[in-house]
Amino acid sequence: MYYYNHKKINLKNKAILVGVVFGLLGLIMTPRSGNFSDVVRFFNELDAFRREITISGFSNTFYNMVHSNSSTAELSNVTLQYSSMPFMGLIMMIMSYLGNGWLLFITAFIDMASAAFLVMSSSEKYLEKNIGTNNSLYTWLIFTCLFNFNATIGGIRNGIVVFIFALSYWIIINKSSSNGISLIKLTLLAIVLLLIHPFALFIY
């Protein structure tokens, strides 16, 4: 039992380290000029939220967002988008107090730490059972070479929702003794993730 828990802690530490490394990479990434992507759109929305908060204050900005109002024309399209997703809008408002790069840091950390944990934990089980070793380093290196990091963090919400659900699914299925309890937990998780992106419904 001690060996299992110790191995699991080491696995978590490895996953966190991977998340931090790729998070720092995301932190210094800058979208190319003239290249439209979700990253550019989110950066523009963060700038719009910053200006709106400066003019109207935090609470009034949140109220305006929920009711699709704005004191600046720049935020009008943003409020229309987030009025139906106030939870994600609130996250964006909080993120507006940080630099734009921190949005990519958080996205990259969640995506890559979750992916690292899933890949290494699943490969360790397979390798230990079939080969007699639990060294998942080579599996992770292969995954990293094949993984499209730029496309994943470029989607922002899509990646976050997919990896949080996948990681939670792995943990819930491996820990829960009842299928009914697992289904309830996964349903509640899907409802929470729906507040971030409707794509969570298709994953569920």
C-alpha cells in the first residue's frame, strides 16, 4: 500500500512538473500578427473586459454582461457571447486582472498536466502487467512528439473541458466501487463543465 501511494504521489508530481513546463511555454507565446484564432479572440475579450471594468467597475461589468449591456461598443459583442455563460464570463473577468499570457499558462498547465497523468498512469499499468517494468518515460516522450500542443491550447475552452473530463473520468472510474455513483459524479461534472463550454455535453 505504501509503495502504491508513493508511486501515485510521484506520478502526480511528474504530471505537475510537466504542466508547469508547458505552462511557462504557453506564457511566453504570442499570436502572430494577422493570424486569427481563438487565442486572438480571447486576448481581445480580456482587453475589452479590462476597459469595461475600468469604466464601470467589476460588479457593474458583471451585471452588464449577464444582461447583454455595455458602456463601451467594444464590449457589446463580448456581452452577447457570455450572457448565456456567466460563469465563464466571470472567469474571464478575473483573468483580465492578469496578463493575457496567463490564460495560456493556465490552459497549457491543465491540458498537459492532465495528459501527462493519464498517459503515464495508463502506460505504467500496461508496462508493469505485460513487460515487468513501470517506466513510462518513453511512452510520454512519444506522446509529446505526436501531441499538437499549439492546436490544443489554441482552443482554450475546448482543451480545458476535454482534459478535465478525461482526467476526472479516469479518477472516478478507478476509485468508485459503484457504477451508479460513478454515473452521478460524471453527470455533475458534465453540468459544471457545461458552464464553461457546451462541448462538455458531447463529451458526456
